[in-house]
Amino acid sequence: MSMPPSAAPATRDAPAHDADFLRSVQRGLTASPRWLDPRYFYDNLGSALFDAICHLPWYPITETERRLLERHGRDILAKPSRIVELGCGSGEKLLALLDTAPHAVSGVHLVDVSTSALAATERRLDLAGFANVSTHCGPYEDGLQAMRSNHATDVPVIVLFLGSNIGNFEPPRAARFLREVRGSLRPGDRLLLGADLVKPAAQLLLAYDDPLGVTAAFNLNILLRINRELGGGFDLTAWRHRAVWNARESRVEMHLVAARDQRVRVDAAGLDLAFAAGESIWTESSYKYDPTQVVANLEEAGFRSERQWIDEGSRFALTLAAIP
């Protein structure tokens, strides 16, 4: 899953009545074309819906990445490391990696803006017997800053950025983000990056418009959140989910499309909006990559690519890169 131009990363839920959420809704719904920042998909309901998406047979990213981590975890954790995961989600993939070489990891630092995701991952690690776990509730950038200020140990760090979350960024923002990660690390530290690869359009569209309608519910939930937290008046039955493969830009786009002419008031944002039938709100873009492009992007950001593992069936890549 991913995002519109100039939006922030799709991580997890922000606090209710977040001023940033309010400002983002004001900017996005008065822009042309209209957009909403997908980071706000992830309130508690949105997080649960996304977890359900990850179990759908048409969205193989999570299962494929977990399988790659299990298969190559010993190579990834060949050196003693402290793990920092950006966007931990439910913690399933992290645990799959840790189980391959538990004694190689001296500690785990989790970064997510969802308190429920952090709590779930902490609980999962605790039940598995992993100690020395710390958390940071906030955006990726804040978590990197916290890591930078607390990175006093001589044990090398490995940053995990999985789930193809890099696809949530427009290309210039992705390049800037990789440079920010590079600037937070020291020589010998590493980054493990998961990236979804280009594949047939029909396969991509099924992943973002599943027959069960779970992704549609996930998309519509952002309107429900505006109603609940900002006094919005969206009638969810008057909106339709649409997924489009934009081959020229190499991205899947998600939109919410007005099913009829309508007016919508958002009290907290001071907005009185008119939508014409067929008008859309762009909610997400997810960029898909070529394996060589992933390596080139990492090297342009100052990393040295060490290994890349590709699942050809699901067209997904894990790339391990180091700070020279």
C-alpha cells in the first residue's frame, strides 16, 4: 500500500484529533486533484483491516517476505546486531527473522505510529522470550532521530524497512528517505529493504481490489475516520473504491470515487465541499520496482549493496545493504 504526491509515509495511526491529520485533510480535500494522506488509514480499525489484507491470497507480499526472511535469516543476521524496525506492524515477520538466529540479536527497537501495533509486537516478542525491546511511537523520521541520539553501543545496527513500504513514497521522497536513513547510521551498520517488483497488471490489481472487498473497506475507512474525528459528513455508501495500474509511473493508485453528486461538511476543518459524480479522491499510490533499480537507489543514497534475494513467483525482493 502507498501514497499520493508529497504525502508522508503510510505507517500507522496518529492520535485522535491530531492537528497534523486536520491540516492534512484541509490541504488534501481543497487540492486539485483531491487527495488524502494514507498514513491516516491506520487507526485501530484500519490496522485490523490491513492485517486482514496481508492474509488474502491476492496480496502475497507479507507471506512472501516472511518466507524470504525464514530462508535467508542466518545470512541477514550473520553478524551480531541490534535491530531497528521502521513500521513493525504485527511483528510476525520480525519474529520469523529473529527465530533464525536469536543469539545474534542484542536488542530490538520498534518504530511505529500505532500504539496497538507496538503493543502487539512487544507482546509477541515477549511470549517468544525476546528481551531488551524498546519502542518509539511516532513517524519513521522521529524514530530515526531517536535511534541516532541513543545509538551509543558498539554493536552494529540493522534497520528493517519491510513490506515494500518504500513504495509508499514518490521517487524523490524515497531517495530523500534513504539518505535520511543513511545519515542515521554508522560504518558497518546495514539496511534490509523489502520492495515489491513489477508484475502483470491483472495480478497487481487483484492485490489492491480483492474479490472480498477488504481493500475497499480499508480505503473507505479513511472517510469514516474523518467523520468520527473531524466531524465529517461523508456518506460511505456514496463512494466507491477504485484501483488503477499506472504503467508509465510504475505504480498502483487507489482512489475513492463519488457515486453521485454530493456536498460534504467537515466541521473541524471548516470545509463545505461539493463533489460531482465520478470525481475522485486519490488516497494511495504503491510504486513497483525492478531489482536493479532497488540496488541503484540504495547506492545513490550512499549504501553498498551486499545481497539481494528475489522470490520470482511473487516478484518480491529483499535487499541487504551496508554503510561502507
